[in-house]
Amino acid sequence: MYKPIARAREAQSVRLYEIIIKRVKDMILEGKLKVGDKLPSERELAEMFQVSRVPVREALKIMEFMEIIQYIPGDGVYLKHVDINDLLSKIDFMIETSSDIISDLFEARQAIELKAVELAAVRRTEADIQAMGQILQEMEADIARGGDGIQAATQFHTAISKASKNKVIARINDLLITLTEMSRENSLRKHGLAPVALLSHRQILQMIKEQNGPEAKRMMQEHLDNTEESARSD
């Protein structure tokens, strides 16, 4: 049912997660996968497609963001109960645009996070500062244990959006979490840049503490540029 991905033939010009998304569409068209069906686990999918778990995780996160699949805690991942034509249209959209999704994502992040950090530097409270400091301590501890710091990195950016005291910015950040985690995995995990990201986060936090909005914005711009560059490189 789940045909292994022939790397030499398919993966030269197409990202593996794009191929996985297309395979899901093919299985729906062939009647092998129906709305409401439970998908195999991330580990099982990786074994079936004969790829690592990273592209499988990326494909699942993108499909979750597009509301093609849903996670049921304690149970698993299911194709959503929606009109089949709507489901296929969403998958077609993802296949057509996935090659540009990294660029689109970072454009969105810059539009949101640069303003968020600028506002946070002005509006933050002592409680916000303490919360962000605690998150960075947890990130440092995770890296020291051999982890990648991804969860803490996501929490840090979320804390900045909350410190902006702009409810719309905070909500948009929440909606983008699935895709931003994917970009962080590409940069922090694949390229081992977690310590560099931690240093950038500390510098940004220092500017927020000092209520230096322009410098906090400049440092966030540099941080996002570096993250995008590493996420694009293979």
C-alpha cells in the first residue's frame, strides 16, 4: 500500500516531504485511503516509505496545518472527515506550492515577528522577562543534554508574541506554530545550530529588557535571516 520512495528517481529535484504528500493523494484517488481512515504512525510511515522520520514529520505537519489530517491525542492521525474534493484540492495546493513554502513562511514570520519583538520591547512586563529567561534556561539545559532546543525555541518566539500585547499577533503566531517548528527542525536539528540560536535569543532578550525596540528588531531580522539560510541548505 505504501510504496517505498525511489530516491534516485524522485528525490533529485523534489523534496521528500512533497513526494510523501503526493503519495497520500495517490492513495486517496486509488481508494486505498479514505476520509476518516487512520494513518500509520510516523515511525511506521518512515519504514514504509524507506526514508528518515524527518520528511515524514514535515509532511504530516504541513497536512495538519492545511487541515487535511487531524491528531487525536492518545489515538493517532486521521484523514479529516471532509468532502473528498475539498481534501484533494488542499493536497493539490500543497503540491503546487510546497517548493515555495519556505520562502512564504519566512516572509510571514518577518512580517509578524519583527513587529512583535518591536512591540514587546516597549510593552513587556517583568513577568514576561522572567518567563522568557526561564525558557532560555530550559533551552540551554536541553542542548547540554544533547537535545536540539526546538521546543524551547518555539516557546521563546511565542513568549515574544504574547509580550507584544497584541492579540492578533499572538493568534497568528499560534496558527503558524506547526510550520515554524518545521523550519526550526530544518535549521537546528539538521545543521546543529542550536547553540547559535540560543545566543541570538539571549541577545534579543537583552534588547527587550533594555526596551530597545529598534535593536531588538535588527537582531530578530538577523536571526530570521540566518534561520532561513540554514533551513534552505541541505
